[in-house]
Amino acid sequence: MQDRYNEIIEIIRKANYEYYTLDNPTLTDQEYDRYMQELLKIEKDHPELMRDDSPSVRVGGKIIDSFNKVNHEIPMLSLSNVFNEADIVAFDERVRKEFPNPIYVCELKIDGLSVSLKYEKGKLVRAATRGDGVTGEDITHNAITVKTIPLTLNENIDIEVRGEIYMSKKSFNKLNEFRKKTGQSLFANPRNAAAGSIRQLDSSIAAERDLDCIIYHLPNPLDYNIEYHFDSLEYMKNLGLNVNIKANRRVNGLHELLDFINEWTEKRDTLPYEIDGIVIKLDSIRGQQKLGYTAKYPKWATAYKFPAAKVLTKLKEIKLTVGRTGQVTPNAILEPVRLMGSVISKATLHNEDYIKLKDIREGDIVSIIKAGDVIPRVENVEVSRRVGTEVPFVMSKTCPICGSTLKKTDSAYYCVNDKCDKVKIESLIHYVSRDAMNIDGFGDAIVEDFYNMGYLKNIPDFYKLENYKEELMELEGFGAKSINGLIDSINESKNVSLERLLFALGIRHVGAKTGKILAKHFKSLDNLMKASNEELVNIKDIGKTIADSVYKYFRDEENISIINELKEIGINTNYLGKEEIQNENITGKTFVLTGSLEKLTRDEASLIIENNGGKVSSSVSKKTDVVVVGANAGSKLTKAKELGITIWTEQEFIDLVGDLDEK
Ligand code: IVH
């Protein structure tokens, strides 16, 4: 009986290893179950035969009173983080100083919690958490329920190995679904779920939770005559441990290293578990010794963290800003956080309804996401983290700049005081902006200063600045050269085509695209001003809201007087048809923009495409001709690659469209 018992344990051990670690099952489920039943029967009938490493322990049931402390003879260190290519280059340079021509091993950074496993004579004797790195907690009772932790190794050796305990995405979803159905609180992510499961006194909980373990570190490889980290991975794999040998890779030089990172940035969603980055380790153990350690980290390794698409931070204040249309928008002033490679300290809150719907309060811990990859917005409140001092939002009834009463239209509030300083400043800033009159040299601050000093009160004043040339040159920070430059750009703007002027005037609901439709249709400002409401509505792509707004704008006396003044100054008010440029790279093609562009805004890129007779679409399909990718592009890029669609970088796009000012 003893022999049969030992034989079954070996069969099940081998089957587990083949199934869980090699991903190559050799027994059918039925066969496996039959062996397991036979094993349980023998253990029931002959309890004296029961072995500590019997696979039956995996079902859990052991309850401990408290966690014993474990001292790590070799401290369990964490890793330093890097966030971008420049950081990686700097890491590589630091390594090269001590160890020229390094070979690195790149590994997936599994998002779980680290564990130390100690085997004596090939048997698992202890599993411990990292704790503070020096003292951890004994979690052996829970570790033995983890199917991918072998209870027995292929060799009867003494060894300590380290790795990560984690929960697969599938188990995590199953667990949360169950918790939702039974009214229990949900785990925020698989890492929290894994950590919550491993720190349980009753091991049947960990057994149910279906955890896994991947091994990535041998603390003392030289003791096993191993000189290279990658060899230690292979060694541990051969012992029967679950090592990510297929994904991990030796790389030679920065180029291969960055390839690995890019590859897994793209592929990470296809993994059955979550990874939060890539670990880069110097392969040579002698090299590792040469580089050494700081108090917290090895200097021979680092972790590249994927840009988070979502982060938590504190909302310090809700501040109202006034735009050129007078719209008063609430913004979140945040404790600065890093999100997708940049530091965010402000995010949009859209409007009062949005804040009320989500019950966002000053002082809340909130999650921030990048909407459409670019503009950060507050997504949710971490209600569980409220301390009671948070202040609910009350929308101001008055303009934060001029104090006049705000008017509510749909869900937005407007300052309707046409003398409101901020509204005026913002509309002047808009007038000179790139997609509007494109008057070079006017930063927002200069417009604001000139406004405050009385040189600029309304649009025609731009063209009168010439009269104050001498005075302006005397201003601090300005000289003859900059003022002459400004005046030249102002004069150049007199000749731009009508669509720009229409956009620049700031007629509500008339964006750059509508400006173009109107200019093309009416050919001159005079024709447009004479148009009836009906005529406007009948134009393709012009709806009632735009038509009403345009019609009203040209019936307002003050607007008419501004236009008359501009005409007197000699501003062109005709459609020049300049945007009918044919560009073989763009005309007739459909583009998708993805990732964050650096040199152009999305609106600018879209405008260039449209002005050159191309189309911009938001999703990638077979009909897409070109996908323009910025930094951190995600699923759209993957799809484009799958469909074999032409991919341009932002720089390629800029090069191929030619002179940007032609747009
Ligand atoms: S190596 C001295 N390799 O990431 C070596 N760590 O942020 C230390 N982690 O504490 C660890 N995957 O819990 C290493 N392939 C991997 C890893 C990995 C996940 C975790 C580990 C570590 C943390 C550092």
C-alpha cells in the first residue's frame, strides 16, 4: 500500500507539473480525478501513511492562529522604477560604466506579491511574504494550495527561490462576479485579490481563490555554480518550478531591449494575467556583484513601468474657469500625479451635472483617466477613502471674474456679460490662434498683458497696435525686433481666407470645419451676412443650432460694427479657395489618429488632413488608409497591424504633408 501511495503521489505531481507549469497535459481530467480519489481513499483508510507533500493538501483547510515572522537571510529587495526611454538609456549608461557590453535579461513584471519559497531536500518547507524585505510572514499553509508551486522538486536539493504570487484575470473576474452576486465588496484589481487571499489564516480561502506563482529569482546563484541570471531561470525551470522561460529573453544592447518592451506593451492584454511593466536585469552575476545595491534596490536591475492609463490622486480644489464663449467650466486642481508619461495637476470636470452625478467633492481621492488618450478627466470618486472633511460642490451663481449672474443653457453655465474681462481676453487669444488667424508671436500672456494695459480691447485693436509702436517697444521684455515682428504677422493676417476669419470671430458653434463649409458655400462675408436662416439650415452639415447662432450673430449691432471696422482696415472677407490643395499623400484617403501626438494637437492634425482633402475617422477598419501613431498607442495600432494598414509616425506625417503653414 505504501508503494502504491508513493506511486500515485508521483503520478499526480508529474501531472500537475505538466499541466500547470509546462502547459502540456498528459493525463485526461477523468484519469487525474481517478488518481486523486484513490489517493484520498488511501489517506482516509491509512492516515499513518499521509505525507506532508501529498497533493491533497492543496484543497486547504489548515487554519493558523497568527502569522509567524520569517527572517530573510538575504534581504528581499524591491526594484527601482523607470518610466520612459530616456530613463532606460540612463540606466544602461550607469551599468556600462561598471560593466561594459552588458547583456540583459528582460522579464515580464507580474503584478502580484513577492514570495520566497524554501525547499529542503527537494521538499517545500516554507513560504514567506516579503514584508519589509528583512522580516516577512510565514504563509506556507496558503502557498501549498497554489497549484503552480511544486511541493516537491525534481531534485532532492536545498534551495531558496523567489517569485510572484498572483491571480489570473479569469480567476479574478470569476471571484468578483461571485462577490457581486453575494453582496460582498469587490476587489479593485487582481493584485489586491491575491494579497487578500494569501494573508488569510484559513487556507481553504486561498485554495478557493485559485492563485498562481511564477518564479524569477535565485538569490545565490554562484552557490549552484551559475554565472548568468538566464541560466538560473533555466536551472529553476528544470527543477520543476514555474518559470516564465518562454516570455523572458536575453537581449543584447538597447535596441533589442526596447524591442522587447514595445512588443509586450502591445501584447500585454493577450496574457492571462496582469503585468505592470518589464523588469530589466543584468545577465552576468559577476556584473551584478560589481554594480551592487542601494539600501532598497539592486543597481543591476530596474523595472520599466507601463504608463498607467488611470491613477488615483487627491482633488484639492474645484476651480471655475471662463472660456471665450463665456462658458464657465469647473476644473479639478489635483495633487500632481504621473499619468501616461506626463505629470497631471489639472483635469476637466465637464459641468455641474457631471460633478453631481458622480458626487465629486473637494478633498476626495479620485481616479483620473486620459480621455481619448489626451485630456485627463476625473472619472470616479474613491468613496471608501472619505474621511468626512470633503466639501460637496455648489456651483457658483456668479462669474468668478466679473461677478455678473451666470445663465444656464442645457447643462452649461455662461457669463453673458459681454464686458467680462476673461471672456474678452479668451476671445482675443482665440482670434490670433493657429487655426484661426494664425498671428505668429502672440502668446496667451502677451494678449492678456496688452488687454490689461488697454492696447487691446476688441478685435480691430490688433490692427491699430501699429499706432503705438514706439510705446510698445519701450515695454519691458519687448524690443524693436519683437514688436516689428508682431506687427508684420498682424498685417499678414489681413490676407487669410474667409474660413479662418469666420472661425476667428468666435461665433458660437462655428468651429474650423463649419467655418470652411460656410466660406465655401457663400464665397464672401457679405453673402453670408445676407443669408436667411432657411438658407443656412439647407446647407449640408449645417444644423438648426449652427444656423440660428450664425443668423443671430450677424444681426447683432456690435458684431456688425466690428465687421465694418475690419473691412475698413482692409481685412480680406472672401473665400480664397486656398485649402483645395491636392496632396497625393492625403487627398481621398481616410486617416485614423491614435496615441498622443507631440508636435501637433489632434485638432491640428485633423484640420491638415481635411484641408488636404482627406477624411479623419475614429476607428480602424478595412476602409482606413493610414494610421498616424503618437506615443503610447494601443489597440488601434494593434488592429492596424493586423489589417496590414499603412502606419505613419507623427514625424512621417509631418514630412509627408509638406509645409504645415499651407494648411
Ligand atoms: S526581480 C532583486 N523580477 O516587482 C530582484 N521582480 O517593483 C528583485 N516583480 O518586489 C525582484 N515580476 O514583487 C523581479 N520578473 C520579475 C518580477 C518582479 C514582478 C515584482 C517583485 C518586486 C517588484 C518590484
